[in-house]
Amino acid sequence: MNVLFIITSDDVETIYNAMRLANVGVEKEDEVSVFMLGKGVMFEKCDNEDYDVMGQMNKFEGDFYV
């Protein structure tokens, strides 16, 4: 299956959950692409104690566009 995620929010929980779901797709051998648009491009500043955004980003092995 081909899956596309478009993340336009800088909300930490939103980015974290979208990337977790994207990683599940990769694990199931789906073709997954993630586009960061608008405020989503600030994902590197969104990491906090409750949500390991950068951990999910680093785990992601699909196509990633900023």
C-alpha cells in the first residue's frame, strides 16, 4: 500500500502520533512518504519529555520531504 502523511502542525503530540503511524506502515512494508509543510517544518524544536518526536523521526525509513 502507498501511504502519504502531510504534517502541517507544530503540535508535538500531533507530529509524534503521525510519525508513529508512519513507522508502523514502514514496519508492515508499506511505501510511506511524509511531507512537512507550514509549521510542520519546525519539527526539530517540538521534542519534549512526553513525546520523543526526534526518536520517531530518526526511526523513519520512508521518503521524507521538508
